[in-house]
Amino acid sequence: MQAQSRSIAPLAERMRPQTLDEVLGQVHLVGEGGPLRVLLDAGKTPSLVFWGPPGVGKTTLARLIAQHVDAQFLTLSAVLAGVKDIREAVVKAQAEREGLLARATMLFIDEIHRFNKGQQDALLPFVEDGTLTLIGATTENPSFELNGALLSRVRVMVLRSLEAEAIEQLLQRALTDAERGLGAAADALPAAWLARIAQAADGDARKGLVLLETAYELGRAEKKHDDATLEKLIGRGFRRFDKQGENHYDQISALHKSVRGSDPDAALYWLARMLDGGVDAGYIARRVTRMAYEDIGLADPRALQLAINAWEAFERIGSPEAELAIAEAVVYLAVAPKSNAVYTAFKAAQAAVADHGSLDVPLHIRNAPTKLMKDLGYGKGYRYDHEEADAHAAGQQFLPDKLVGTQFYQPTERGLEGQIAEKLRQLRTQPAKTIAR
């Protein structure tokens, strides 16, 4: 019966590594000197959270750790489990600890980020007193998804996406392992397929093994294994992208910083990655517009107009045609002179408002539509700039008394802003004049 169940299990399940030495792509954790290897060799098994993309070995590592320390291994999926299931696991753990073997219990919780605060809190006392050694697996940033109390009781270990070479090595292992792999089927698959499947897997070992097994079954059904067969399976495909998660914000951050860093090649790459992953081009157009006034500003005001034009082009034409307009805006912003002087000045002005409260408007620049206001001095002494030399009433005060002399805006010398800086120097150094009215 066991042999039969093994034979019908998916290839990805059969090919799970059986020892730490078989684990591929996580050398920084389980290789010589890696923190996980060091802990296990020292006989220590702290509670852990494995954070990484799908198909990189989080569940496998949890099983291997339990095997390494001979612990009872219990599993829960946070998608389906609740506090009741946690309590049942605790009862099993207590019974195991009090049994003849007095074994520890390792509780593996997949998708642990899906537990709410109450469910996470239910784990705390049993992780604290060692009743359970918790191993959580998540594809989401633990800093955002796990509460501080639970995070303080675990060590977070980051698993990396697998390189294509590692996945190809795993696929080769699946072809040559007579007991767990495809066995005799290996001869029927073209050798060149492995590299293509490994690339299409996009860092996900499970996806690579599923593709390999499906490719074999599809070829067997069609009685041929040629490139057309593989193409039907792989197609164009999409790279890994989560429109709501960490990956989303990492990639839009990479696009923004590439533009700010004046690297048009990197900016185009991240733009293409996001579009390839299915992100809404309208969202990107909105963020590109933000980049124009945050990072280019008055060094080149045309950047903002070009970004808005690209956004409007997308709204009128849509994808994929208007994606080129967004790419054009991204390149222009990347090579444009940079200035965040207005962005910085506006934040400083906002901070001044927050710090100083409701400062009075100077009397001479107040509006005076009534006789009472005029009698109170509203507008008295105001100098109309258009009646002054160069249309500038030099030295006239506009800031509240408490902020006189404050300069929020410090223009750069880059692009058009260099001319703005020179003009302001001239205006600010003109001698003040007083004209009686």
C-alpha cells in the first residue's frame, strides 16, 4: 500500500529532499556555517519563521528539522485552522512530552500570515514555555503580517528564490532517481527541455517539477516529445508578481529608485517586469507622474507634462499600445536633471505649520474689503509689486513675524532650476525699500 501511495503521489512530493544535504538553493542557511545548519548541529531547535517565495523549500526544511531532532511533527494550514486546532496540537504535544520517549513537538503552520492577532496570540504561551517549537512559513513580510509578541519569540530566516541552475539540477535528479523520479521516462524527454523548464519555473522548484511531469504526460499522450509539445505547456507564462504583497512594493520601489538614480535601462527593466506580471499600467502611470514632481521637479518641468501625457494616453488607448508611452516617460524622467528641492521645501513648510500653529497673517498683506478692516490697519503699507522696479517690492514681508527669514525652498543648480536659483539670489539680495502710502 505504501509503495502504491508513493507511485501516485505528484512528482514534486516524491522528490522532496530527504536530507539537509539534498536541499538546493539555500546554502546561506543550510550550507557549512549557515545559521540553520549551525543551530541544528548544536542540537538547538528554536522557533522559526521561514519567509520566502513559493516553491523554495519552506515546508521541506520544516520536515527535515523535525526529522533531524526526532521531534513529533504536526502541521496546520492557517487558511483552514483556528484556535481550536492550536489547542488540539498543544494537547498532543503535552502527551508526547509526558510519554515514554518524552519527545519534543514541532508545529508547522503554513501560510502563518493568515492567522489573525487572536490566533497568533494563542500560540504565545506554548511557544514561550517550550510546549511547542513553532515553525511558520510565509510568503509575506513577517514585519507586517505577524504581531510583535510572536515575532519576539521566533527567528526569521529568509529563503531565496532558486536559480535556474538549481532547478535544472533538481529536474535532472527527478529523471535519474529510479525510485522517486520518472525513472524509465527519462529517456523519452529531450535533454534540452530541462533548461527551458527550469527557466519557465521562475525560481519555483515545485512549479518546475510539475512542468516536468506534465510535459512527460502530455508527450506520452501525443506519442511524441518535441518542442511543440513543450511550447503548448509553457507558453508565454508570467513571472512571479503579487499585486497586493511585498513583491509589488519592492518592484515599484525599484522602478522609482532607478528613475531617481538616472538609470534608464534598469527603469525599463522594472517597468517591463511589472507589466509582465499583470500590474495595471494605469497604476504605473500614476506613480511615474509622482516621480516627475518628486524627483525631477523644477529642474525640468517638462517631465511632469510628459508623465501626464503618458497617463492620458493610457486612459484613452489602453494596454498594450499605450505602454510604450509610459516607457517613453520613464526613460525621459531617468535621464532628466534631478531635483527634490520643491518636495523638500513643501515638507518643511508643512512641518512649520505643524510646529508653529496658526500664526497671524501680517497686517499689510491682509485683505481689507470693509472700512473697519482698513481702520484696523489691514492692508496698510502694502506695496503693489507691479508698481515697483522689475515688478518686485524688495524686502516686503510675506511670512508671519515668527518665520521671517525662513527659506524653505533651496533650488539646486541643475537644469532649469539653476536659472531659478540665480533669479532668487538676485531677488533676495535686492536692498529693501519702504514706500509710504
